Amino acid sequence: MAFTAHPEEVARLRRVVRLRLMAWSHDDLVDTAQLCVSELVSNIVTHIGTGTPGSLVLSEHGARLRVEVHDPDTRALPTLVDAEVDAEGGRGMALVDALADRWGVQLYDDHKVTWCEFVVEGWSAPAAPDGHPAVERAEALLDVYATLKPASCSYDREAGRVGRQVEEESVIDIVTDLLHRLRARGCDVERVLDCAQSRLEAASPVEVGAAWSALNLGAKAARQP
């Protein structure tokens, strides 16, 4: 969800967080996530300036709920400081640090992302279809990869479609990175893809089509200089 950094916007974003988390059955995280969003958006107002364009992204990655606040200033970085008890400022990120299970900042060429994550209590990985170990391994890999290079996808009313888009983008990223590594080591990427296709042909046509689409997209990206 896009927003313009104003103190009045904080209340609207808090409502968005509450509605989305309740829809995801994360009622127990509503208050905590709202506080963190308030602090992250207030940081933009205080340290970058009123009227700064930003966006709020909420996503789920396995057992973790992730909150991201994007803004265009790559110089004003949030820092964790030991604020005095009577200090007027400086406690924002200390509060985020205390409430979230982890937080950080990602820098890009034209913007930065300040994020925090919360462990979802009672979460358990969905059972793999027919107990196939390959699906279980893929689920574990996606969870790990999400912590290294999380996929960004803005909030959308069609949560199911967004979830699928995030997962597809993560798979494509994984395939691309693996193919880049093979090419850097002088391996024959085309041969590897041929072998992967041969193994996939034992699966159903639907599974082959979906998986091979991701492989082809990853291969296309890996071929770029």
C-alpha cells in the first residue's frame, strides 16, 4: 500500500495492518505489528520529511510475518541507540528491536526497505502432497531463501494471487542464482537444464509445465550478461 508520510497517515496504516492480520488469523500480532509500523512510518516523517512517498508491504514467509516500509532516501538509515529515559526521540528503533524477532535495512539504488519480522505462533509447515520428499525440501529451501532475499510484493486485495506471485518470484530467483553459480564455475548450464527436464518428465504434465516455466525464466535471466 502506497502512502505519503504524514502523521495522520499512521492511523490509516494501522487500520490496514489490523484488517490484513485479522484476515490472516494473526489477531495475536495485531498490536505488536501496529506499533512497529507506527514507529517505522514516524521515522520517515521525522528524519526524511513530511510528504515523503513510501509504501507498506505485509507478507508471510512460512513461520514468519514480515512488515516492510519502503522510502526513497538511501542516506537516512534507522539506527538502534540507547536513548535516555527522558529523551524526546531515539527510542523508535529500540521499541522495534524489543517487539520484533528481528529487523534490518536493505539498500537499493533508488530506495531502501526497513523491515521487521515476527514468528507466527503455532505455525506448522503444510503437509507435502502424497508425502513427496522433493516438495518438503522445496518448502524448506523457500523458507531459507526468503530470509536471504525476500520477494517484495505490494499489498493486494486478492491475497491468494499475491501469495502465488511471491512464491513464483522466489522460485525464479532461486533457479536464477543457482544457474549463475554454475555458469561462474564453468559448468554447462544447458546440459543441467536438460537433465532437470528429464527428471521432471516423470511427474504429471501440470507439474512439468509449472516447474519448467520457472526453470526457463531462471535460465533466461541467467543468460543475461
